[in-house]
Amino acid sequence: MAAAWRSALPLIFVAALIAFEERVSVPSCETAGGGAEGQRPEDLKVMMVADLLLLGPHAGFANFYFRHAYATKFFRKSFEKLKPDMLIVLGDVSAKGFKITNSKWLSLLQQFQRMLGPFLGLPLHIVLGDRDIGVCTNINEKSVGHIANHLPGLDSSGCGTFEISNISFVSLNAVALLCRNNNLRFSVEKVIESESLDLRTRAKGMEEEAVSGQLSCFSDFCWRENVASAGSGPVLLLHFPLHRTTRSSCDGVVPRRNLWQIIPETHESSGQLDRRLAGAGPYELRHTLPPNDTEYILQALKPRIVFSAHTHQFCDHIHVDGTREVTVPAMSWTARDDPGFIFVTFGQNKVVTVSHCSLARESHVLLAYISIFILLIATTLVMSNSHLTNLFVP
């Protein structure tokens, strides 16, 4: 009997480990900003993630066989549980995309596709982040256009407009908006003006006012007055958050550091190598779009709701004009110990329901692995000692 238990013990622990991995990969979601209404079949359900920080060919052992494997499980389990209609990535697919060659970019995108699994069959839109294309001194239409050509729905300036289930989306290259006297910025402004004109034209009974609208100015920045009502515009997708003139409940919250940021760097493990390669981005996490650009975007587009990223943490903020902005947390263990994403339901009655979904912490998963390993060793030793005792007992 004891011999049978000893032979079955490894299988029991393997089964327990598999069950643990399946259970811990399931996201836990909580509705933000009030209770959720019942979903209808015609509602549009979108999963939004950000800051995947993939390393592509530079990924170390721990990143590729542990973090990448779990990220793949996270996507698969999220798909099975939430059944979204679309996936949106709000920038920073790569950790150092602005420093790698074009061929390595293709390798990184292949890694991203392998990670998506069942999401490959869904509509996909990717917003460019600062880690993807870099800072103003390094970006131009040619470099951004080469990356944008490999991403669905983006033009040569890194912007995109699309409509799905009668919901209009506009994604802007927020990195280019930080640049002054840059051709890429001018291209982004053309997209904003085009969408603003389309919005004004669609406003019922306001065609003449849209054509002869007065100029409004903020600092040295001017735009044509938009007669459309607030919130009547498209869903706006950005990488950088908009500037906030009022304090938010998210201000001062420090993202939980990942495990490799806690371990002293006595020697460079593969995990520490991943962290060093990922490093810090070109812009600090608290960086936002300037006040004049924020005012310009809100006045020109009158967005229904704004989704942004970059800060690595979740935030639900209401701007002074009533526009709601939701910041998507990082989904990578490289960025923080407790990753997450948001799940958005766009109702046909114009109600937008946002759920903040949390994923397993890297520290908890590692602790569970260590505990299972110690328990396996201890059980094996106890059963071995018991077997030896039985051999020598007359």
C-alpha cells in the first residue's frame, strides 16, 4: 500500500500543480463606477489591455518560460470567461521597441501573436506607445509608418479610426502630440480636425454653425468651436492620459513593484536581465499630455469616453467638462506584481460599463510553487524514512 502511494505521489502533485495553474489564471473582475446593467446580445464587449512589455528575441529564460507562458494563460482564460467581441491594446506592446531593428520587431510581433491564442480570431486594434516608437527626437513618419504597417488599422502617422457595432473609435498617436514642429504631429492634428469636422457635420441642425464656428484659444493653441454636445463624439483611445486639472483618487498611488525589483542585485539572474532590458521607458509613468493638447482634444472630439494607459495602474477619472477617462493597468509582471486589464461593455443605450479585472500576482504564484516543491520534498522524505524503518524492523 505504501509503495503504491509512493509511486502515485508525483502524479498527485503534478495534477495539483496543473489544477493550480488553471485556477490562478482566471481573472477576477469588479465593475467600476457603479453597478452594471444586464448585458444584451447586441452589446459590444471589448477587452482592453496595456503595457505588455514584450522583449521578443531578447527575452530571458524566466521571461519566456514563466511570464510569457502565464500571459498566454491569462489571455486564454480571459477569453473563455468574458467572451469579448474585440481586443484593444493601448500601447507599449514592446519593452524597448524603439531600440530594436525592423527584423526584431517582426520577431516580437510573432511572440505577441503566439500569446494571443484565441484572440487571433477577433478584431484587434493596437495603439502606439512611447516604448514602441521612442521620443520626439527619434521619431518620424518613416519609422512610425514602418511599425504601423504591421499593426491593424493604423495609418502612417500611427492613428486609426474604425466603427464596430455602430460604436465609433478614434485612436491617436499620443507620443507625436508631445512633439513640436514635427511633421508627425501635424499628421495627427489633421486626423483630429477631420474627425472634428465629421462630428460637427453630423450634429443635427448645426451644419451652418459648424462651418462658421468661432475660434477658441487656450494659451497659443486655437481650434474651431465645436457645437456638438459633450460626450457625443467617438470613443477615444490614447497611450498617454489626458492632463487633469483636478486631483484624482488615483494620484499618489504607487504601483506594486514586481518581485525582481525587490530582490537585491547580487548577481544578474535571467529575471533581473529581463528587468534591465525592459528598463524604464522614455517618459516617466506620471507623464500626461500637456494642458493645451488636452483642451484641444476634448473640445474638438467631444469624446464619449477616453481610454488611456502608460501609468501601469487603473484609474477612473472625471474631467471638469464631465468627460470620463479610464486608465488601463499594465498586464505584464515585468511592470508590476499585480497586473490587470479592463473589460468594457458598450450598450446600445449609450451606457458604458467598465470592469476592472485583476490577475494573479507573480509573488503569489512563485510562493505557491515553492510551497508545493517543499511539500513534495518533505512528503518524499517522510515516506522514504517510513519505508527504511519498516525494512529494519524485525
